[in-house]
Amino acid sequence: MKKLAISALFVLALFASCASTKNSTRDITKEVIFDEYFTGATLRYDFHHGGNSTQEYYTFDAVKREGKWAGSRQALINPFEYGEQHFRIVDEKSGKTIYKNNYCTLFNEWQTTEEAARVSRSYPEGVIFPEPKENFRIEIYARNQKTKKMEMLHSHSISVKDYNIRPFSAAHENIDIHIGGAIENSLDIVLLPDGFTAVEKDKFLASCLMWSNALFSYSPFDNNRHRINIRAVWAPSPQSGISEPGHGKWVNTILGSRFFTFGSERYQMVEDFQRVRDLAACAPYESIFILTNTDKYGGGGIYNFYGLGSAGKTGRTGEVYVHEFGHSLMGLGDEYVEVGNTVSALYPKGKEPWEPNLTTFVNFESKWKSMIDKNTPIPTPFDQSMLSELQENLVLGAYEGGGYLEKGIYRPTPQCMMNQLRDFCPVCQKAIQEYLDYICK
């Protein structure tokens, strides 16, 4: 789930008015040939994402040149409509979009808090993309919560000869945990430590191995070992453990992970995403997961941002890792409910959720309707006694309850990794496989 604690629901605020109304990938149709437009290195665009409950803006920070591009050289325009935001790299001379990727942010969750109604603040963020050969423009889009369309909120033209582009030098070693294939044809995952001191390296690496074993114990990851790479970056923290502000405990760690994010005790996250990017850049990577040195249960996962989980003995640690990775890899939605919760601005009536495993029936044809047996009633009847059955005996359908809501949102099965920490349901497996097929081109 996006946050482990089942507490007050965070709902997204309305985005600020926009400068453009370009929408989705339908206006990006031309093929992009990697060697024609890119050098083979990685650029990172750092910025501050700020505002309050009713306003949103971006301020430029820096452009950094990192190592070799670890992503696909063919999958350059993300075709999926996942995420609350996306960014585009546009060739200035031709006006052609040469790269696009989707993501979500921690800032937009903060916008829904009581604090955001009183004050403005900003979060350090950054996105990575293959380095263009020629001058380019970066455009950042956010989803309007009324129309659900992407609207451009930030644009910045950059010269590739700008001497202010900063070189990046890796300061920490990376260690292979599992190597399945060449980086350009694989999903490259980097595991980062937080709260492990210099004498706890072996403990961190043991947690990395556990993370890898947990991932490959579930389908469809088990059948894709040959195109998944997992590396760890070893970077010790000054102090051992993780901060718990609600209990008056503050720990000096390399990433600054903390519990009590937005007042939710078990929501354990990192606020400074640029610190996360700095550490991740020490290895070839596309996807980030942070392992924290604590036995306290908690974590979170944000689509194409990062996932995070406690590395200690919390109980069902491996399942929690995989659940959070389902969020961070491709935006799978939570399928559980918060009892009594029936209203959410995150899933407004009359709009179809972008998450592939949730539906409001507004556009069920675009989801898993074709996978359901024609004799299965929609919506599909369900009661709690069914949870005692084995998952393989449960009928694929559309069961009410999901996305934290008791009513109005439907999920594919009563049990799934995104609900009961069981095996991924057929719908989630299909979505993950399609995403892997795309990014591993």
C-alpha cells in the first residue's frame, strides 16, 4: 500500500491551474531512435516541488550528469496512463518529444494534510532521463483531479553546453545481489540502506538477499529472473536505527527516513528525494527500494518514486517488501478498505482510476473485464467467509471494496498481494508482466 498504516485516508488536492492541456501519449506518435537523440549517459533534473493545499509550483535546482543510462534504449515513451504526474523531454529544434515517463510524489500526499491548509512548503525532487545530444526542454505535467487529464505546470529549456551542468562522481560502492541480464534490456533495481552503521554492513547485505529472495518467490517475478538486476549500494549512517518523531526519537541517518510521516505512525518515508537520488546514482538503476534498520513495522511505496520497508524482524517482512514494490514499480493500487470510509477525492465518482487493479466501472473495458468468465456476475458477490478459501479457488470478478473505500471501488479478487499479502491476483500479474515486457525491451 502507499502507506502501511490503515488510518485516516490521504486524498489528493486539486492541482493549480495549468499552462497547457496536452494530455497522455496520444499526441506523441513518432518513433524515437536512441542513438539519434541521446549520448548514452544519464541526466538528472533536480527541482523543488512546492505549494500548499490549493497551489502547486516547481522551482529549478540543478542539472547533473550521472553515469551510463540504465534504462531501455527502445522503451522511451511510456505508453501507460499510470501516475499523477509525468515529464517529457522535448528536442528544441524539432519540437519532438523524445522521452516521457510517469510518476507520483510524496508532495501531493502532503497537500491533503491539515498542515498544507495553513502553510506552504516544498519537497526536493528530481527525475532522470537519457542525456540528449542537442538542446532540449523539460516539461512537467500533473493530473487535474476534476478532469483527470494531465496539464503542464512547468517548462524549462536547457542548453547541452551549459557549463553549470554538474558532474556526478559515485561516492559509495555497489554490490551485485542478482544479475539477470544486460542493463539496457533489464529492470535494474537498486537497494539502498538507511540507519545501518559501518559495522552493520553484513546485516544490510543479508536484508538485500532476503529482499531478492522474496521478490522471486512471487509470480510473475519468478519467471523474469533473467531480465531483472538487483544491486545494493553500501553507504553507512552515522547512527543506527530510524527516527520516530512521535516518540521523541531522532536518529542521524544518511537518508533521513522517519516514521510518523504526515502523522501516521507506520508510514515510514524519506522526504528529501534528492538525497535518495544521490545514493541511487552509485549504481545503474531504474527502480529504487530503501531498506531501513529497524524492527518496527512500517514503510510505503510511491509509483516510480521509491519503495521503502523495514529490514528488521517485523513479521511478514518479505511480503511487505513485495507489496510496496508493487506500488513503486508500476502503481498497483491498494485493494483493502478502511471500515466506514465511503468518500474519497482520490477516486471521485464518474472517473476511472488509473491503477490497473481498481475500477469504478466507468471504463471497465480498459481494465480486466475481458478476463472474467461470462457467467460470473458483475459486481461479484462476496462475504468475509470467502477469505478462508484458497486463493486459487476464488473466482476472478469485480468485488466491491478497494482503494480504502467500502463502496464504489472494485477489485479483481478477495485476496491479493495488494490486499491480504497473498500471491498477486491474475490481474496484477498481467499488469506487472506487461510493464516488464515494456521496460525490458
